[in-house]
Amino acid sequence: MITTADARRAAQAWLQEEAPKYPGLVGAVLAGSTSRRDPSTPHPAGSDVDLFLYVDAEVPSDILEPRGRFAPRKLAFRGVVLEPSFHNARILADPETVLGDRHLAPLFTEPCILLDPSGRLASLAAAVTPEFFRRRHAQRRLTQVLEAATPAALPFAVPDTPALRAPCWRNVAFAFSVMRCAQAVLAADLRYPTTRRSFVVAREVLAPARRDDLADELLRLLGSLDLARAEVENLAAETEHTYDVTINARRTPVPMEWNISHDARELERAAIRELIDAGHHREALFQLLLVRTVAQGILENDGTESVRESSRLDYRRLLSALGIDGDTALASRAQAIRAFMPCLRETCERLLAHAPGLQD
């Protein structure tokens, strides 16, 4: 059995091997659930080990350079899957800015620091940790995530780059918009942010506040509220099949392609299966849609004509199940999300007002 402690040691060992390759490396922290889980507990098969590496260098967007030197990746190492990502250390210069950032503030509140030769990360953590629960910082973080969740005027627009010309990429923008609505609930309750399990944790927050209706609305916006487990099982099986086809077809660089590889294969399957087996089949649709869309984006570039034709039919079944098949349906869903934002904002403000540990 691989424990969380084993996963942490694997991350540390990989970092020791890789650090000399990056002379501008300022430091690294463990992120995600592995940084918060009890070290003695088993490491879930569907959980990767997130490492955030900070460098004194410009880090291009992975949308523009999906295979660049600093692009994220997933790699198997010592029995776990690591997901290192690189970030410009400039974003850590001001504790006040970090405290208002929905991603950075939780990361540097009692962080799990793996590398910090100059003490820069420890110094930042010392400034951030005692201030994290201040009301004004929590409000800033909540406002930031609510703004990020609101769809743009053109629903679910994506950058105009050759790799993203296929229509399917709009569905990634859609999925993240709804997921950020769930993350707003987490931010309001001062929870550590999560992506794959955001809808699950949002319900855990909303249930004690007697707002299960809001948790249901998040799933309705995702399109999965009324899906039966058997239907989700079928969609997951199709995604697994397409995943295997995509691994062998992939050639053209596209964003998030690191989710489709031999190293990530079992992890991605387990991530979806763990949610389904735990009774969260409706919540699993976020991760399922994300992985399936990346696979479709790859096949649109690199699949043979027959593979593209077959995969489009299967992909449309997923989109139809979620009610987002076509421009009109997507535009309608964007409108629904925008209409939902005032209710979400009001609920999150109430949650924040009673958040445990909040300080003036």
C-alpha cells in the first residue's frame, strides 16, 4: 500500500533529481490533497501529486506552449503520478497580493514546502498564515472566484490559436465556469480549493446550511443532475475506450494534453471511478467531460478520418446527456450561469459571514 507519506517522499525525491536542471528555481511546495491528507492514510489511485515550482523566469501560458520547458505534465514516479507545474516567482513578491488570491493564499497557509534554499517561501508563509482568516482577504478571494466563474459576453470563448480551433474546446471553458461556481462555495467557507472534487465538497458545505437546493443547481448547470449511475457508467466506459485510442494518435501539441498519456492513464480512470463508486456519479461528470474533451481535441487534429467520425458521434452522446450539444444549447447554459450568479453570490456572502475561524 502506498501511503500519503510515500507520495510526499516520491515528490521530494523527484524534485532533488530535477532541481539542478532549473538554475532559476526559487522553491517548491506540495499542493492539492496530498499536502493536506494525513501522511499515514492510503494514497488514492485517482489522486496525482501536485507540485508547484517557482522560478525566476517568464513562464509562458501552457495554452501557447503546451510542450514548452515549463509546461505542466504528469509522470509516473515511484508508484505515484506527479504533476509538476511551473510559475513565475514574481507572483510571490507581495504577501498582500497573495492573501487576496484564491489559489495562492490557501497554498501558503501552513504550506508543505519541499524546496526553499533562500527561505523566501517560508518567509511568505509566515506573513500569510496568520492573516488568511481576515475578513477582508477572504472577501477578496471570494470576489475573485465569483468573477472568474461568470461567463464572458461571448459564451465560453477560447483563445484564437490553431490548437484550439476545434469547437469542442468551448466545452472546457464551460466546465471550468461551472466548477468555479462550486469553488466559490469552498472559498466562502475558507476551504482548501479542489478541482476534481469541487462539487462534492460544495455539497458538504451547503448541506449544514440547508442549501442542498443550491448544490443541486450546480449539478443542473453542469447538466448531470438527472443522470442515472448506469448512464454515467456507460459514458465513462466510452471515455476510457477513446482515451486509449487517443494515446496512440497524439502528435499535435494541445493544452492539457498531459492528461492523456500512458503514465496518466490509470490515474485518470481511477479519478472518475472513485467518484462513481462513492455515489458521486453526477459530480464525476466534470472530470469526465474535461478528459473526454481533451481527447476529442487531440483526435480532431491527429485522428484518422474514421476515428474522428466515430469519436464525434460518441462525444455528441456525452454532450447531449449534459444538454450542451450545439451553439444554442451552450449559449443558453451560459445565460443560465449568469442568471444564477446573484443567488450564488448572496449565499456565499452568508456562508462567509459565518465561516469558522473568520476574523475581523
